[in-house]
Amino acid sequence: MVKSLVGEIPPDLAFEQEMTILFTDMRDFTAMSEAYDPREVYRTINASLAVQTQFIHEFGGSVNKFLGDGVLACFSGADRCERAFHCVQSLLPVLEKRETELDFLPCEVGFGLNDGNVLFGLLGDDTRREFTVIGDTVNTAARLCGIAEPFKALITQNLIDGLPKSYENDYAFVERAIFKGKREAIRVYAICPSK
């Protein structure tokens, strides 16, 4: 009898790491699902996720999971903030340009990025396990994605602190935001479109 590879992995396998976390999410997905044929919706989402995945990989990130109509991606390494920043800055105009193409339904995507310490480990049981990232860094990135307008990318001071000073014209301050469950407001910035 062949042992399951999953069964040989320690169930509590997890380690801490500094990462840049990226969340993406389509705006008004529920309304689109109600208004269009499911196959059209599926084709549009699949095409959008394919483009996003291509850019994430090109800039040295990895897709942790697809979240229905969005993505959770991770960037690690010394220059992770720069690569994640450039990935999204390059991706935004590509996705926005696709809105003018008649082949796909409207696919307005928002982005949230944060940098910091995460716990990277296995969740689940012997029947199904998957690697995921957990922690305040992840939660904040998800919250930013949730409030981002279509084709906007919101980032934190933590991410900015990982960028060279030469990037200061590539982002703009938006607001101080207080998210539910957090004690202090965080400074929120937006990535400026690439020139």
C-alpha cells in the first residue's frame, strides 16, 4: 500500500516569513453573474485570472490561491516590495484596456497590497490540506482590496517602507483608514498609473 504524500507532511507545518501580499477582486461580480450567462461570466473570469497570473509570475510572485473572481498572491525575497509594486503598476493599464475589448464582459478589478510578517503553513486535515498565509499583514491587504475602486491599487506604509526613495512619485496618499478590529488607523496610498 502506497502512503499518501499528504499524510507524511506534519499537520502543524508552518513558518514565519516576511512577504508582500497581494489580493485582487472583481467589483460588482454578483451583479454581473445575475445579468449574464454563466459561461460568459466563467470565460471572462478565467481570462482575467490568466492575465493576472502571467504578470504575477513574470515579477517573481506566486499565486497562493484563486478566490472565485480574485487572486491571493505572495512575493518574497529582498526586493519583494519593488517587484509586487511593478507587477500591479504594469497590470493595471492592461486590465483597464481590456474593458474596451468586446470579447469579454466588464471585469473591473481592485487591488490591495501590504508587506510584513506572515505565517505560511498548512491548513486542513488528512483528506485535504493546502498551504496558505495567515496574519495581520494578510488581513490588511484583503481589507484594502475590499475598498479599492475599479482599476485602483491601495498599498500600506509598510510596503512603501520597502521601496527605494526614487518611487515617491509613483504613489499618492489617499487617507487614514480605520478597519474593523484594528486599534489604530493606517495610512493608505494608491499606486499611480505607469507613465
